[in-house]
Amino acid sequence: ISSVQLGLPLMIVGVGDGLDPALDFLLSKDMVDVQSRRTVYIGGSHIDYNDRFRLYLVCDTLSPSAAAEMGVKAAIINFEVTPHGLADRLLQIVIQHEHAELVAISRNVGREDLAD
């Protein structure tokens, strides 16, 4: 609750397919003006809401039905690492390490093209 009031980020790790219903008010940003203050209803009372507050939900897997439900209320970012993506990144690191002079030449060629 203090994160909401102070505008601090809050990360909840290990979220499963179902979300606690108390988070619905935060995800939908269902704000109520009480005496010229923006508040959100959490745990049976109105809590002052700071616009700088951010909520991050981290899960290992997300079922398609849960993704559809959360996608309506929040932005979903997939940080899954694929074998192909990992291989590409490792190849870049090897080339930078083994052939640093070629990487430098490649960067300079790109800069010259932009200058023209």
C-alpha cells in the first residue's frame, strides 16, 4: 500500500494464472476522487494514489486465457529466451572478441554511410 501512496515501483514475482481480486482495482486504475485526492479502493478502504506508481507482475508461464485477461488490463512483455536468439547473441559476442578489428571497421563503414 505504501508503494501506491509514495509512487514507488512494486514488483510481484511468481504470479500464476489467477490474480488476486484486490489487484483488479490497481490494474484497471479504477480511481475515485475523495476530497480532491485521487484514491484507489484496496483492502476495504480508499488509499491515496500517486501517478508515479508502477506495478510489475512477473510469471514463469502464462496460459493463453490468463494472457487474454491480463492483456486487457496491462501491457504484456515476453522476455522468453529462444535457442535461436541465444545462439545469435553468443555469435555476436564471439565475433566481437575474436575479430574486434572487423567489428570496428564495420562500425566505421556504417558511420561513413550516415555522414553521406
